[in-house]
Amino acid sequence: MHIAIIGGRLQGLEAVYLSKKAGYKTLLIDKDLNVPAAGLCDRFLCLDLLAPSDHHQLQVAIDQDIDLIIPALENRSVLDNLTTLSALTGVPLAFDPAAYDLSSSKLKSDRFFAGLNLPQPLPWPEGTFPYIAKPSAASGSEGIKLLENEAELQRFLNETAATPGQWVIQEFIEGSSYSIEVVGDGKRFIPLQVTDLDMDEQYDCKRVVAPSHLTAEQQADFATLAVALATNIGLQGIMDVEVILHDQQLKLLEIDARLPSQTPTAVYHSTGVNMLELLASVFTGSGRLRQAPPSPPTHPKAAIFEHLTVKNGILQSAGEHIIASAGPLSHEFNFFGAEEALTNYKPGVENWVVTLIITASDSNAAFAKRDAVVARITREMNLKRGCAD
């Protein structure tokens, strides 16, 4: 299968990586030559999909040999152009516009959760300090602000008075974060493996761990919740659901109806299930998911997917934002003892980043291997350790 992936940053990197694992050929399209996925794809076209002069070249490229278009960005104008292109060429676009409209607005999705009576953090002015303010249209941790007292809240409200309705303010609750993906064809919905998310100080995910440390009952409840959301949405595509465990209750944080980054690769290495293959099955062939859900292994591998940065002689963990701006990455094997790595490291380069992919028979063995990899990088590169935990 030949797949066109539109956008080469974090989602595009995930799509190219999983395509390679599925044996697909990839055409990556981005207006920036230096996106991370540019180092992994089979072909690359530098096109600006908002520039009319590039539309014809894009249509020709899609018409030639592409079987499926995967959007890996969140620019609504580009997504609209891709919808038009898909109709013109007859090449399917792996995109659910209604689900995306809901999930791309935190205000809309929070109202949707409330309408289904699903647990979520209390909205301001309910609850108590601290609160967390999130841009309604932003993705992930982008633009998040912590408001610890009344003075900070009032200052924030004054600063954003000109943009009412563009922020969500919720009670900030402590707890561990978890994610699950659901793939649906509009009628059937398959929940996938639950993963644990570790955040950096900016609330950006720095590490994904699979399988989850949640109890089997909690994971089953999470899967049921995710399927209920997908069913009510009528999902045709893929959706990521993120929760936080607070006082032994899973509370909804957000949903994203698009191919996510990070978690699919961890799930692939833990269970062997390739979410991009499932997504492709929804939009190609019969347009239906396989009759039986992919059966996870009885004893899945433990997988760690983690971002590290080396800067000024210091090695430390950091959120995935460091990967987005790292330039084209290479796909390495046996990287200082890690099974795989995505990195811009080259001998002699002082500042670099890496995403480690580590697997083992169980969680303890995986973290022991991870610690050994970090120690080896530190030792052989003569680095100091920052916050690499």
C-alpha cells in the first residue's frame, strides 16, 4: 500500500514509523524540509497546502499511486483542502470531520462529557485552587497555565478578557495520567491497550509505558468509557482518550479524534497491534474493521517510549516538544543498548535529542534496561545527569 502522510512533525513521525512497520510505502508532504519524519519516509515533497500554486502538484502526486491519505496535522484550512482533494481524486482521506470538530474544541468536548454525565475535573468557579487554564483549540499541553491563587486567576482573566470563550478553566487535580485509543468504522469500535503517561514540568508527555499499571478492572472500565464516547460520536477513524486517576476515579481530561503520537508505537511494541493498519482498514477495502478485534497477547511485552535531550553536556528527560523541532530524524537500532531509537544524534554533535524504544519481558526488566541505556549514554558521552527519571 502507498500512503500519503500530510504533515511531518509529531503525528507524521508516528504515521511514517508505523507505516514502515506495516510494510507500506510512504510519501511525506510538508512545507518544511526539516520536519522530523523527513528522515524516515520513502519520498518527500515540499509543498505548502495553503498555497494555490502547489495544489496541482499535490493532486498529481496523489493521483499517481497513492491508496490512502493520512492527515498528520491540525490546521483546519489544510484539512478542508484535503477533503476537497480526496473527493477530486477518489483517494480516501483517513479523517472524521465531525469527530474532529468536537475533539478540537475543549469547550465543545467538555460540554459533551457533561451531557453524558461522565466524570471530569470541576470547571471554574466550582472546585478549589489551583486551577488549570487550557486554550480550547490547542492540542495536548500547548499553552497550559497553572493558576495557583486568586491573584493569578484575576490576572489571567484580565489578560484574556479580549478572547472570551477561548479558554477552559478547570480544577487542577493531582494524579497519574493514562491513555487509550479507539478505532471505529461508524458501527464497530475497538478499544486498544491502555498506556501510562509520564509528564514533564510543562505537562508535556515525556514517557509512555505499556502495559499500564492500572488494575485489570480499572483498564476494563477505561475501555468501556472510551467505547461509549466513540459510540456516541459515531467515530469513523481513530480517537485518543486521556484520563487522570484521582481518588481512585478515572476523570476525563480530553479526547483527540486523530492519529495520536507516542502511544501507538508503545502499543505496537507491547502487543504487536499496529493502529495505522487498523485505521487504514476503515478507509480502504470494505471500509469496515475486521470482524474480530485484534487479540492482545496474554502476556504483552513491556515497552517504554521516552524522549531524552542532550544540551550543554547534560542529559535529561523532556516532553515530546523537543522532538518536534529537532529536524529530520534517523531510525537507529541497538542505540546504546535500546532496541530502537529515533534521533538526530551524529558523532561529534554536542546538542541532540533521542526517542528511546525499549522492550522487555516485564516492567521491572524494561526499566532496568532503560536505566542501563541512560547510564551508558552518560558514561560513553561523558555527560552529566539532569532530570532523567
